[in-house]
Amino acid sequence: MTKRCFASVTATALVALLPALASAQDFDLGTIIVSGGFTPVDAARYGRSVSVVTGEDLEDRGITTVQNALRVVPGLSVHSSGASYTQVRIRGAESNHTLILIDGVEAAGGDGEYILTGLETANIERIEVLRGPQSVFYGSNASAGVVNIITKSGGDGTRYGGAVEYGNGWSANAHVSTRGDRGGLSFTLSRTDDEGWDYSNDGGEKDGIRRTSLGLKGDWAATDQLTFGIVARTSDEDYDFDESSFSATNADNLINDDTTKMTDREERQLQLWAEFDAMGGQMMHRVSAERTDFYQIAEAGTFNEYEIDMVTEVLKYQLSYGLDGQPVDAANHVLTAMLEWQRDESVSNATYLRESVSAAAEYRASLDNGLDLQLGARFDDNKQFANHWTWNAGLSYGFDNGVRVHASAGAGVVNPSYLQLFGNPVWAYVGNPDLLPEENRGFDIGVEVPFANGRGLVDVTLFREALKNEISTVYDPATFSTTYFNQTGNSDRQGVELSANLQATDVLDLRLGYTWLDATNPDGSVEVRRPKHELSLGATLEVLDGRGAISADLRHVSGNYATQFWGGFSTAKLPEITTLDLSGRYDLTDSVALTARVTNLLDDRNSEAWGYAAQGRTFYVGLRSDW
């Protein structure tokens, strides 16, 4: 699809979605953004750019993995070299500049980014995606944004249910929860045995993923003022992969299908917390302790052999105060202060250690004239490298007709990695303890416009960001060694994010998402793995008097560049991608539903990385229950 065609599609969509702006009525989002700051914030008053994918959305659209759920979120680029290696980039930033959380706890321990593999959407309540610098609240690796995956907690009384599905392999999940006057407890279990597919696309064996996950969440009100809570998760996974060929001459023979190996992966997350409500709720104290353990090992005897064993520990204290004398959750002026100690290390290398003590503050104001402000600042006292300040600001203004303007700006950081700080003498890498953290500075401005008498909403956001102090390498031929330094130039990124939804009739919902991105290196060259255009169109139709539903999602990607890992290792544009997914549901009873879906209905054998073919047309059928 050409640029002219894309512009035409976008303009046509905007014209179709904005016919009734003059008669717009109040539009109530009815959504709380849990991850929006130190305390939850009403989405209708939130100044920064955010998207929420609910568990109901995931079920209706037949989305079973988190990586596929993120593919249709504006501002995100999701890149896979096979399903077992998927990276997420927000607004064209590096993949390790996006922090992925599960129930507010870091998914990856140590200094590494979280690589998405078989992370399932089973038992997910919602996924919140915050775009723009978020380091004031979440520290390092949140310089471009945050993805917080929030699992189910359960409602009042005792509830339970689950689902099974068969297609390309099988999956099953279950959940049970109970909640009373003093608290609640929920337990989730999921198992996936995905047969995978042949990434090399030459008719060879399939590379599959097998994953088992357990989750536990609970809270207990010991008194009317004191509440304790726990979040725990464990996941064990193994997956197949193929090695790259050193003798490759093109994409077709890059992947060596005769050398299938296996990787084992273990993930553990734990958070213990307590909240104390003082002064009738006007003052809230919260303390928490977190630990993330991440272990991964590739099968021995391969070129890709490696072992990762890393831990992150966090202690945090937070104080929120309603400045206008109201309880924190109802106050129009809230001040929050936070103290945090964090330590991460590599268990297999005692020299790899980072430790910091941080202090932060946030002021949030909701004024009677429809103006809302969020201001935050943070100082990180790093023990192994340079200290750093980060900040952010958000503004939201709602008009009487429901139109809302939102804008934000800020700076976020990514700390130097173990290798960059301490080096590795075996590999002739020399560390640099004087490195500055990489800093992402950016701003955005957007407008939400309700239309069709409040049945629809369109949000258009413009953004611009720049990466400062980017860490690069320099080679010394005299000592045959490599060391690290901070660049002086900026990697610039700018673009447009568009999202829209419309309840066209009582039974038909329509949705649209579009991203235009221009991302360049300091020398002006194009950044790889950042598509210039991403478009998604979707519809969900209720049928059979509400006992059934049919959902369709079309996705188109173009202008995506990637490195060809053969010959001259040049950068080249990948072919365009167009996929269509369908899903359906029929309620057999009030508690049991029959489900079916087909992915990649058009059988588009696309690729997000040279040499790696995507999965073709695949059918699934299943059952889902809730009591």
C-alpha cells in the first residue's frame, strides 16, 4: 500500500468517524487507570497518553497471547523473530526502554528487557499501556512507556471458571476466587502446549512453546484502617528454536531447520504490601516488598548457548495526602511522596550488581473548571554509576460538550547494563562506570472528541521524542578491546496516534487504530523494526439475540525495515503485512460458551524479521465457562 493510499484510508476513516461533532454530548469513560501514577486516576482526567485492553476485549476478539494483544495498540511496534522472541517498542524507542509489569511487579529480573514468548492472556483482567516517559513512577527501563498486565482478582462471593481450546496444539486455564467483607483471594492456573510452526518456511519441523503459569492475589483488611496484600506468580516454559546459518545468502536459507534446540525459562514474581488509612482516609501509607527471579538457559552445545540467572529486589514506601481535607481517593488535590530502594544482580556473576536509592513526589490537582494537572519528579542515587533526575507533567482539560484536550511532557531514563558498566574480560569488553543513563525526552498533545451522541470517541495524539546519551561502543585495535561511551547526538522520533470506537448500533461495535511513525538514528538513517504505518480495523457483532457474537480484526503494516543477517548485513524494507483474524462465541448456557477462531484467515506468509516466516492460517475451537 502506497503512502498516498494510506493517507486516503486515514482521511476516509476520520471523515466517517466525525460526522456528529457539532452535536457531541458528555462521554463518560468510566475507567480508572491503575498504572497512571502513584495512585489510580480517572481516565477522563488523565493527561498522559494511555490505552486499555480489557479482558472482555481479549475474549471477544479471540486474542490468546499478550504479544498479539499489543499489536493493535496505537503507538506500539511489536516485532517477532518467531513466536518465542518478541520485542515491544513504544513510539519508536528501543525495546529495553519499555518496562513490562505483571500486577505492578517487574516481569524481568536483573538488567534485561522482558522478551515476550508464550505469555498468555488467560485470566487477564486488563492491560494498561502508558506511552511517553514514565520513569518518575517506575524508574529505569520505563523511559518510553509501561505495559502493565493486570490479572483477575474476582468479584463478590465465590466464583470459578475456565477454558479449553484445541487447534495448533491445546491450551487450558482455570480461575477461582472468593471475596467477603474483609477481603478476597484469587487463584489462576494456565497451561499452553502450542505446536508452533516452521519459522524457516521450508517444510521442516515445527518450533513449539510449552508453558505453565500459576498466579495468586489476595488482600485482607485486618482492621478498618489496615490492609495486607500479596501478589505471587510463577511460570515455567520451554520452547524450540532454530539456529541461524553462517553460510546464508538470502532470507530463504538464513534459518537452519536441521538444528532445532530447546530453551528452558523460569519466572518468579512476589509482592507483599500493606496499606494504612489514617485521618479518615485523608492520609494513606503504603509499604511494599518485591522480588523478581528470572532464569533462562539454552540447550548446551549450540552457537546460541547461554545462561541467564538474575534477581531484582525492591522496597518501597509511599505516602499520599489529600491537601483539601478529603480522602485521597476523592480529593481534588493530592500530594504523594515515595522512597524506594532497589537492587538487582546476576546470580552467575558476582561482579554484576546495581543498587539505587530513589525519592519521588507527585502533585495531582482537579479544578472545578475542568482542568486537571499531574506533576512529578524523581531523583535516583545510583551506587555504581551516575545519578539522575527525571520528571513529567500532564494536563487535561474537558469542555462542556465532552471534548477533552490532553498533553504531557517528561524525561525518562534507562540505566547502563551490567556489560556496559563492568565489562567482561573473557570477551575483551571494558566497562565504563562513568556512563550516564540513557535519557528519553518527549512531549505529546492530543484531543478526544465524542460523537454520535456519546456512542463514539475518537482520540488523535501527536508526539515527539528524542533519545539523549545513547550508549554506544568503540573498538581499540591496539588492545583488541571494546568499551562504551555516551553519544552526543539525538535519535529523533515523531508521529501520530489515532484510536476510535463507535457503538454503531445496539449490536455492532466498530474500532480503528492507526500509527504513523518517523524514527531516525543520529546520522539520519532509518531505525529498524519500527514500521512507518500500522493500521487496524475491527468490528464485533452480537447475533442470535445476544447469545452469540462474531468479531473481525484486520491489521496492515508497511514501511518496516530490518537488518539482513547475511552478505553485507544491509538494512532493507520488509514486505507489507495484511492479516485478518476472525472469532466467534455462542452461549450454550448462561455459564458455558462455545468458542471458535481463525488466525491469519488470508494466509499471509508475512515476516517481521528477515528469514522468519509467520504462522499461516490456523483454526481453533474451545469451551469457556464462568460461574
